[in-house]
Amino acid sequence: MVKKNLSLNNHIDKEKNSFELIREDILSYYNILSNEHSITKGTFLEESAKKFILENPNAFLFALIAEQSVKTEVAWSLPYNLKERLGHFDIYKFANYSEEEFEVFFKTKPALHRYPGTISKYILSACKILIEKYSGSANNIWKYPSTANEIIARLNEFKGISQKKAALGAMLLIRDFMLEVEDKNHVDIAFDVHIKRVFLRSGLVNKDDLNELINIGRILNPEYPGILTSPFWNIGRNWCRPTNPNCSECPIRRGCLKKINSFTK
């Protein structure tokens, strides 16, 4: 019994130490990565597309909707490419198109998205909500004194925006567009397959469960869990890959329990 208790205590101590090392390393990695992944400071967007996002709140919303199964640069360049294709970015004109007509602008080669039909429908729906509820401008979603909770709830009203995108949108508005909110602690980590893989393999969570992942994010950085999205996502994409993970160079290798077989997709 004594040996069993000692073994259990050693296991618990190992997991606690692992958690603290990951917390330290992921926050350090965030500081390195924050400018690189910033919409306003990073280099993943062409200057023309970046300028368009910065100057047009509706472009920000449409790019957020387009964050689905494509590279980040494809999603965040889509509004600018749509404007260039049509010669305007007037959502009142957009709203007058039928779904079939609007889809053509997305599907015409080169297609603006991997799923042009789905994304065109989501964006057309967003145009109508913006006109009906926000005077035609997404800026009114977050312009007035608002809490992070309110912004996330409003973003969730749009088709194609889920927990992941709403949390991501709030995080980007705060981090890259300097939006001031008092409750940054309510901006959770965005649930994503790359992030889920890292959490499972590192031992941060023991099962594939959204609520558990979100709760661990809150414990890792209670003041602002959402900032963990970028560093964990980048680790999942570049080191903790589905196959042949590069554990030796991973930024959280000191604390990772390397449960590689717990998640292989």
C-alpha cells in the first residue's frame, strides 16, 4: 500500500511539474509569436489585403467567417480579393444578389475559398444581418462599450461562426486592434484540431472534450485565456503534427508528456 501511494504521489508530482513547465513555456512562446501572427504587424498578408482589413470592419468579419479549412492568409485575403473581383465592397449591393448569383463570384477560378459555396452563403447571410441589426457596419458589433462576452455572443449570431471563430475574433480585436474590454478573462482559447492535438499529447487534458480544454486554458492564463490560441495552434501546425511530430524542437518540449498515441488524426 505504501509503495502504491508513493507511486501515485510521484505521478501527481510529475503531472504538476509538467503543467507548470508548459505554462511557463507557452507564455514565453506567445511573447515571441504575438507580432509575427498579428494582422496589423505580421507578414502573412500582402500589404493591400492587410490595409483593407484594417480600414474595413466588414472585411474583418468576412475574413473571420472564411477561417475554415484554409490557410490563414487565404481567409484573411478573401475580402480584398472579393472587392478586386467585383470592383466594389458594398454590402447593400451584395445583399441584393441571390445565393446562386453570389456564389459565382466565389467559385470563378481561381476560387476565393476551398468551400466557395458554403462561405458565399455565410457571407451573404452576414450582409443581411449587418444591414438589419448593425446599420451596415460590423464596427457596431464591438464599437460601443461592450464586454468580451457581449462581443462573442454577437459574433455567434452569424452563420459560420462557432465557439472557435467567436473566441478568435474577440482575441484578434483585443490583441491586434487594441479594443479595450474589462473582461478579457472571458475570452477563451479557440477550439481547433491542432490545439486539441497538442493538449491531448502533452497531457494537459486526458480526453477529447471541449469544456475540459477551455477550463485548462483558463487555468494556464486566467487573466486572458484567449492569447493562448496562437501559440498552441502554431505548435500543432508546425511541430506537433498529426504524423512525424518534431518533439525535439517543440517550444513546450520541457513539460510535454509526449502521449503521442493519444491523438493521431
